[in-house]
Amino acid sequence: MSARTRHRLMMAVVWAFLLFLFLPVLVVIPVSVTDKTYLSLPADGISFAHYASLVDPARDWVPSFRNSVLAAFATAIIATAIAAAFAVGAWIRAGWWPSSVRLLMLSPLIVPPIIYAVGVVRVLSKMSMLDTFWGVLVVHVVLSLPMAFLAIAASLSNLDNRMVTAARSLGARPMTIFGRVILPNIAPGLAAGAFLAFITSWDEITVTLFITARHFVTLPRRIYTSITDSIDPALAAIASVLLIATMAVLIAQSLFSGRHKRAGSPK
Amino acid sequence: MSSRFERFALYLTVPAGLLVILLYALPILQVLALSVTEGSGALANYERLFTSRAVARVVQTTLVVSISTTLITMVIAYVIAFGMIHMDHRQRKLALLMVSIPFWVSVLVRAFAWITILRSQGVLNSGLMSIGAITEPIQLVYNRVGVTIGMVHYMVPFAVLLLYANLTDIDRRVVQAARSLGARPMTVFLRVWLPMSVPGIAVTTIFILVFSLGFLITPALLGGGRTLMIAEYISVQISNTGRWDLATALSAALLIAVGMLLALVFRSPAMRAAFGGSSK
């Protein structure tokens, strides 16, 4: 076997594995336009009836969608504010306290969420916050802090601290330095942090499964119940909406970053 | 003496500190505390983990599924990551997109897609039956096979991104040196690439294993109640039977197992180097 054949063979295997990652998720799109009332590929033509059923008031997809948007927006704002304050504080002043808090804050990235779920369900039940907006909000904020913090800290690490020194020596007050010098310079990090916090809350299911029941149902919770109760093509419709939205964002980002790089390349 | 500015910095860290202590650390400590106070006490709770046949079966399923998931994931992910560093710019961009889309798509959408494909009236079985390859549907979901397929599909994007970052850090001049000294491609792979990616492989393997051991959603949906793993078993103990003693003891045991695996990551010098940490 020549080197070239071997290289081609390896690349064929690589693309086959990539297709294994990419193709299966696409199956929800044809299934969502099936003309049947059960989960199947379209047989005699396509139908958008299952998309229409998503907005049917009797099917309560809309309230869960609204709850998720609400929780994700509130989480993004609060988590970004708390993570930004902490990141800046820890950036200025190192020590045992900021590093311990950082370790705890990043734990949800690795510690299995099931363990946190078991603990937090008891805590929220003592505070009568189970199955409420506020209960979901505090849990989502805790779970979103790591990603928000990492995005903001990455942005801060590019900040020249001589700017802060200059502002201090010119007599700026701490609040002025924070608001007028540091924050404007880490705006991209804040935006990325808020976006990641939004997505974390929007997608969260493991812990939400334990702390919600009937009153405050998020979209993932609604989807989970629907998959375990009765699989129907409306699920394929909502899955397609989520999939297409994700793909649109990622493809746009991929195209944009390409243009950006080309524009910045040497002439 | 701290200046006014440094005091201000300290105040900024307080909200985050209070939040993670009160609403993250305390709930987890609560799990540990309940595991020794609930039911008939610590000894009985933890003894049951070793004597109950139901727990033994769940632990065995969890280990078998998690270890096979990790091994299959690592092979697929290493091949993809290794392929990606040998692609040109355009191809790599496409490959990265094909990894990122499943990475960012909701875990529920992915589990649902696999149910659609694998169940007995699903896309795969009806396709195979219509071309006459099989006469009876094959049982591909609601068992260990289905759970493993779904979990591998969930884990591979993570592993690819971790391994790819590690492989791009490898000094390509070593590879060129080996080639110019006449090493054959297989030798270059076995004696240069593979040894140099050991730290990345080790760290990724442990992360994937940790994620697998505590995974709830995909095993619960693709296992359909028939293939029970630890996380789902804990969830059943709480929601259906109210057995907090068993649920918290199992959670504590899972936390300890995960803690020990992660200690491995942070102890070993090779792995610390892979994290870009200390020089030793």
C-alpha cells in the first residue's frame, strides 16, 4: 500500500466518524414533516401539521418555551454580573479566598450534576422554592457561573493592568475604575459570558428535572416528559427548531470568523 | 494594610462567594451528611451498597457501560483529532463544524434522534427490513447497546476538542526530524505521535469516564428503565420510593469515586503538564 493510499484510507475513516457525529441528529428534520400521526419518515408527501401543533394552546409547548426564555435571560444577566464582579475582584486581589471560591465555582463543570441535584432539592424544599421560577433561577445561576466566569477571566487576562495603575494614580475612585476603565475593556468577555450563561440555563435538564414539577416547567423539562410519556412527531418538530437554530448560529460564526481572519491576514 | 481599592476588590468577590458556598457547597455537604444520618445510620446505609443485589447490578451496568463508552469514544475521538491536524484549512473548518454542531445541540435532541433511528419501528430497522437485510427488527435501544451508542455520540465531541487542543500543542519539528531520519509513517505514529499525546489521552480518558459514571439523561432515555445506571437509580430512589438513605449513600460513593479519579489527573506530573500548569 502506497503512502498516498494509506493517507486516503485514514481520511476516509476520519470523515466516516465525523458523519457518525453529524448525520444522526439530522434525522429529526424529515421526521418532523411526516404526514403520519406517529413517529416516521414522510411516506405520501410532507406536512407541517406537527409544527402547527407546537403553538396549539392545549399542548402547553408555548408556556414552557416562555418559561425557558425568562429563566435564561434572568440567569444570563445575574450570572454575568456576579461572575464579572468576582473575576475583576480576583484579578486585582489574589489570595486564599478568591482561589477557594474559584475552585468551588468551577466544580459544576466536573462534579456530576446528579449529586448536586440530590442536595439542592432538599435545600430548595426547605425554602419552599421547589417548582418555582426563583428556585430554577438560583440553581441556573450557580450552574452558569463557571462558563460566564471563564469567558470573562479570559478577557481580563488580556487587559493591561497599567491602565488600572494609571487610573489609580490619577486619583480615580474604585467604582470609577471598575465602571469606566475595566468593564468597557472586557465588554467582549461580558457578552460571551452572558451568551454562555444563557445557553447553560436554556439547555439545563438534569438538575431542573428534580426541582420542577408542574408549575414552572421549562422547555427541556417539557421535552423530557414528552420523550418518556409518549413519543410523537411534535417532538421532532421542536427538536428540529432547536437543531436548526444551533446550526444557524454555528455556521454563521464559522463563516464570520473565516472572513475576519482573511481580512486580518497580511497583504 | 490594604488600600481602599483592594478592599473594593474584596467586596466584589463576596456575592459569588456567598452564592457558591450557600447554594453549591452546602447542598453537596448536605448529601454527605444525609448519607450518614438518614435511615438506620451510616453503617447500615453504606453496608447496603455492598450487600444489596439491586445496587450490585446497577453498579455493574454503570461500570460496563461507562468503560466501554470511554474506550470506544477515545478511539473514535483520537482518529478524528489526528485526522483534523492533517487537514487543510477548509477541510478542518468543515470538520470542526461537524464536531461543534452535535456538541452544542441539546442532549435531549440527540437522545430523541437516536430513539427515532434505533427503536424497533425506527428508521434503521425499517430501512434494513425494506431492503430485506433482516426479517425481524433488531433490539437496538432500551438496552446496553442503545445506551452505549447514545453515550459515545454524546462524549466524542468533548473528547475530540480536548485531544485536538493537545495534539496541536505537539512540536511538529519532532515529527519532521523523525521523517527526515527515514522513519516510516507507522513508526512516526507509534514512536512520536502516540507517546507525545499520552498526557492528553490520559486526561481526556478520565474526564470522559467521570462524565459517563454520573450521566443521567442519555442512559435514562435510551435505557428506557431497563438498563439502569447509578444516576437514574439515584433519581428513582428519590422520586418514586423516597429512599433518601440509599440515594444519598450512593451519591456520596459516586462523589468519592469521581474525586479519586480527578485526584489522579491533578497528581500525576505528566497530567499536570498537560494542563499547562507547573513545570515539574
